[in-house]
Amino acid sequence: PAKATASDPQTMDWDELEAAVVACRACGLCDTRTQTVFGVGNRQARLLVVGEAPGADEDRQGEPFVGRAGQLLNRMLEAIGCPRETVYIANVLKCRPPGNRDPRQEESQRCQGFLLGQLRLIRPELILAVGRIAAQHLLQTDESVGRLRGRWLEFGPERIPVRVTYHPAYLLRSPEQKSKVWDDLTTVRRRLDASGTE
Ligand code: URA
């Protein structure tokens, strides 16, 4: 394994990691975004929610999932007894892609160390990947959300259980999928309860 350096996100504490995100110029997105969007929530969370990238509202406010999709995500989390402030919420990308275009693979790769750093510090019991970009990035696959959801998958050498569900922005356009997301979220809730120390 490569020797850790002072600029290795895998050795950083929270303050260092946050400062490194703010200072990052590893891809071109820093030129077009307003500000970085690090992540928010409980740093001891049992559940880590991973989304795609900041949108316009997040770019303006500096916090993930604060727009319409975020409000729906909040209601979904609330409904399974994991309100927003009890979980940790982060995105694959810390900077908004222009016009909310999909992240490019290279951008996700270059940003990956920050998400891994967050994961290492939080050590969540479970990961909920919302949407295709988060799911495909974490699981290193091309499979669709429709094929990835409905079963437990694993992330990383620690084999953290991952559940995949549809992105709330997609749900806003396709509300008929809500019952599937409800199934996914109640499955997450049951798994937390089963290992429960809360
Ligand atoms: N969509 C995401 O995936 N993340 C956000 O932070 C906001 C919208």
C-alpha cells in the first residue's frame, strides 16, 4: 500500500478533511461551483446516506439535500425513525456539476478519497445509496438501480452492508415508485433494529 502522506484523506481528522475539500482543485468543478458541499449530520451515525452531487440549492447553501429532493429525503428518513440529524448525509461529489449534469467518472474518482475519509471517520453500520450514481460508484458496477435494489450488497474491505434505492429527485418525477423506496427503507430500519444498540 502507498505510504500515507500529509495530504492523504485517509489519515485526516474531520477538520483536516473538511479543509482539504474546500481547498481541492483536483477536477474542474471547483471553477464553476459556488462552494463545496462537504456533508452533514451525526458523525457517529449508524446509517450513512450517500447521494450524487450538490444541486443548485446545495451549491448555494453549502449543505447536501436541502432542495426539493432533500425535503422528500427528510420525510423518508423521518418515516423510518431515522430523522436527518441522526444520520450522516454525504454525496459522491463535493462540488456541483454545471447545470446538474451527471458526474463524470473521472470527477467521481478524484473526489472518492473524501467520501472514503468520511466513511473511515464515521464507520457506519449501514450505507444507503440513493440513486444510480451513488450506487454505481460505491459498488463499482454499471447495473441499474432497478437491478441493484432489493438485496444487501457490500462496500469495501470492511464489507459494510449497502442498500440501494431510487433517488428522491426521481421519486418526485415518478411517485408510483414510492412503495419500492418504502420497502427499501423499512428493510434498512429492520436491519438497524436487528443489530440495535440505539
Ligand atoms: N441530490 C443529491 O444527490 N445530493 C444532494 O445533495 C442534492 C440533490
